[in-house]
Amino acid sequence: MKLIATLLVCLTVLLGGCSEPPRFNSTDLTGSPWGKDFLLTDHHGHPRRLADFKGKAVILFFGYTQCPDVCPTTLLAMREVIDRLGADASRVQVLFVTLDPGRDTPELLAEYVTAFHPSFLGLYGDEKTIAATAQEFKVFYTRQPGSTPDSYSIDHSTASYVFDPEGRLRLFTRYGEASDKVAADLKLLLAGK
């Protein structure tokens, strides 16, 4: 009888240490072999890597400043997410990577992203660097001709990528995801989940 009681106590202790993985609203990408890093320049002219934001959750979105719908809608949603986080907002960094380095100058990026929130950063590189970064993050984009050479548009992926404070890719957030759900996911990541 003592043996059974001892086994039950051990089993209870072992099972007590187990916990369910967090239930995210966004798609869990934990352990993905891609989306590891980037080397781009921010709109202040500083070179940036993912490691520069260690200790913060990072939301990474690819777009362009002349985007008529998806990009401004996404950045507005990210502002709502930041507003919902309260004191935790300072532990989150939103990064906007331009897919249009020919038109999106650092000055234009600075004006554009900070219009949504003063903490947002615009990132850029040359065409080759942007293409390599987009490939690393499995981002689709293609230029669609306009009526003049400079009036083209860019079709592109619409999701955002979320990294935990250790710099690991964790979540794929769909375009249009409710800001309260994204904020809840970020709170889990900031709590070390």
C-alpha cells in the first residue's frame, strides 16, 4: 500500500510539472527553420538586426508606403494593439519593411510609420537585400505596372510575423486579426509562454 501511495505522489508531482502549450489566436510558428534574422537599415539610418530588439516582442510587417489599403489598415491595427497593451507597450516593437526601396526613402518611411505610432520603425535596404529578406520570411511580392513607370503598385503578402523577447519567430498573424486577439498573444509571449 505504501508503494502505491508513493507512486501516486510521484505521478502527481510529475504531472503537476506538465502544462499545456499556450493557446494563441494567431498561427503558432514556433520552431520554424526560416525567418531567423535580417540586416536592414531603419529610417534613422541605423543598421538593424533582430538581435537589436532582444527583450521586446517584435511585430514584423512587409509593405510599402503607397499601398492603398492593406498597409495602412495593418499599421492602424498595430497601433490599436499597442494601445491595448498598456504598460507592456514599451516591450513591443513594430517594424515595417518596405518592399519598394526605389520610392520609399528613409524620410518618407519616417513620416509614414510614425504617423501611425511614434515608436514604429521603417526598415529598408537595396533591391537585392529586400528580395533576400522577403525570401527569408517567405513573403510574396510582385510589381504591377501602372499608367506611368513610377505609378506601379505592389501585390504582397498581408500577414505579420511576431517574435518573442528572445528573438524567436513564434506567430503568423493574419491580415484583419482583431487587435484584442493580437494583444492577448503578445501578453502570452511577454509572460514567457
